[in-house]
Amino acid sequence: MRTIELGAITVHRATELARWAFAPQDLFPGITPEQVADAGRRFGDRCVEPGTGRLILSIHSYVVRAPGLTLLVDPGNGNDKERPALLAHHRFHTDHLDRLGADPGEIDIVVSTHLHPDHCGWNTRLADGQWSPTFPRARYLFDRTEFETLAKLWESAPADPVAADVARMYEDSVLPVTQSGQAELVEPPHVVYQRGQERITLRQAPGHTAGHLVVEVTSGDRSAVIIGDVVHHPLQFAHPELAQLGDQDPERARSLRARLWSEFADRDVIVLPAHFPEPTAGRIVSGPDGFRYAWLDGGAG
């Protein structure tokens, strides 16, 4: 999947990093050897690295085009960001902007499903030694809870190295768009776009972070959901109890996954994850043993 069509709306996936591999325990601290083996059986080398058993992720952004609107969801990690305690995010140098499929000046609205480094880093770019908004005419929409939680962390000047990197992320990737007057705080459910049967809505999805959002794109009876970090690996459809290392509230995140899998299963709902390797998009299918992910290319897991 590169682009899908929902009535007059198109959703285009742009990949910042195609292969982002992690040791299973580094991604899911509670994962069992049996679940790692299950991932290998279900997904093969699409999502599990041969030989090492590492779980393969990617980093994607989504460009949503509707009549009169161009929306960017999850800009990505960004270049030149200092993340010494979060080395998986440290000092990227990619041509993501060139492959975005839209000129920065075309973007009307930018939405981050949540404020982690790989979901808001391209909010800004380094120019003449300063962090400046990448998308000069865009409004940047932030969930109010998410924004205020991160701002308080930054104001506290945390000494913990990981927390310090997250605070640094606020300073280089969020604060500049606040200072430029482009930031707007919203409280979901928030309708970004509505015209006839087509609608784009920001929905609450807390658990991974307190103010995590999902972006629901609807045209008539069809919909696509840009789901952010509600899910990191397709193994979590069969095992929604698997908590990712960065889940702020693991039990709330687990409960959310279970609820959304039930809501989306066996319907014409395309799931657009932030971190699944190509072809990325799929649908959720229920069965006697729980849920599985059916990739749009016909594969299943």
C-alpha cells in the first residue's frame, strides 16, 4: 500500500525508515520465547529478522488529501535531533521530506498521534543553527493533555537521561511551532474536516501516552484509521496483552487494544499503523482464537 482512496479522500504512506529492528525484549519486555516463536511462524521475514529473531519495525508518515485540505499525520523522527539516551532516534539523516509526496508549503495541518520523537521530529528542521517549523503555513494540532504533560516535563528540567531526551524533543520539535504561533491545542473528539459523507476526526486513544490520538478518515461506510502507537507489531493482534516498553500506562494500553480490535474487526476499516513494514496497511479479522491481521496484499498473520 502506498496510496488508498476513500471517496474524494486519498491517504498516502511515506516511509522515513523502512527497517528498524529491535531485540524482542527491548520492544516488549514481557514477551515470552513462545510468543517470539509465534511471531516467526505467523510473519516470517516480513516482520522477524532471519537469524537474529529481532522484530522488524518501520517509521511511516501519512499524507491525507481531501478537497481543499492537505493533512500530514506523524511527521516522523526528523534529522539532526540530539537523542543521546534514545539512540534509536539519534541524529537521523534521511531524505524523508523529498519522499513525502507533498511539498512542505502544501501542508495545511500537521497532527502527531502523540509526542514521541519518531512522531513529531519533522515538525521542525535545522536552519542557520535554529529549529524552525518545517511546514511554514500549517496549523499544528496537539492534543491538549499530551501537550501540557510534555510542557510540564520540560519545565521540570529532568535529570534522568531518557526524560531529558524527551524534554529536549519538546524544546526542538514542539516549542518552535508554539513560538511561531502555529500550534493549536484540541480536545478530542475533534473534527478536522467534514464535507458530505467525508470526514476526518481525531479520536482519543490513551494508554501509550496520556493524550494519544488516532485519526479516523471516513467516507460513507468505509474508513481508515491511522493508529499511531496503539500497536507496534502485528503480533499484538493475537497478543493484545503485550505491553511495549514505552507504554505509559500498560493496562490502559492493553484495554484500548482489546476494545479497538473488537470495534474494527470484520468491518471495512483499513488499519494504517505507524511501524509495520510494507505493505503496512491491513484489516483486523476475528476468529475462534482471537484476532489476526490481514495485510492488504493478501497475507495474513
